[in-house]
Amino acid sequence: MEHRYQLGREVIILIGGSDIRRNAKIRSMRIGIHRLLKDLKSCKIQVNLCTYPTVKVPPLQQEVADQFNQFLRSVANKNGHIRLIDVVVVVWDSIKSFVLNAFFVLQGRKSSE
């Protein structure tokens, strides 16, 4: 039995977490992404490619995660049908904002005591 699925005109991809956590080689991860993106390009699908969020990544996997994100950024820069969603930047901005807000709230409490 053959199944056929109709794809939308646009997809969001957040990929690589399992590979990073199991210490996969960056080379094999890159090959897999290239294959996936090639298939999506042939289907004329707009790709929104997310970087891998590196919050709470164990130190041993941090380097692979950083290399993988650099690779994703370079792929997005070279391909017009791929839009990058840099989750690393979004998460960092949110954390920074949260910390600053918490700091000012604490400062406000201290000054009112």
C-alpha cells in the first residue's frame, strides 16, 4: 500500500537534537540536512530552518551544537528558498530580558525596604 501526502507550501524545520545528544558526527548530520533540503527544494517548498537551541546542552555536545548551528546559518545564507529562524538568538534575547527584568524587580524591592 502506497501512501501519498500533500506537502504545504512552507515548512518549519527544527532538527538535529537527537543527533547532537547521541554524539553523532557533524559530517553525517550535514549530509542528512543536505538530502532533506534538496528534496524540499525540488518540491518548491519555502523552508524555515531553525537553529538548534543550545540552552542546557551538556558541555560535551556544546561544540557539535555550535558547529551544527553555524552550518545551518551558512546553508540558509546560500539558499534563497531557506529562511533562517535563529532560535539561539531568540532564546538568548528572552533570557537576557528575563534576567534584566528580574534584576530591576529585585532592585526595586531592595530600595523599598
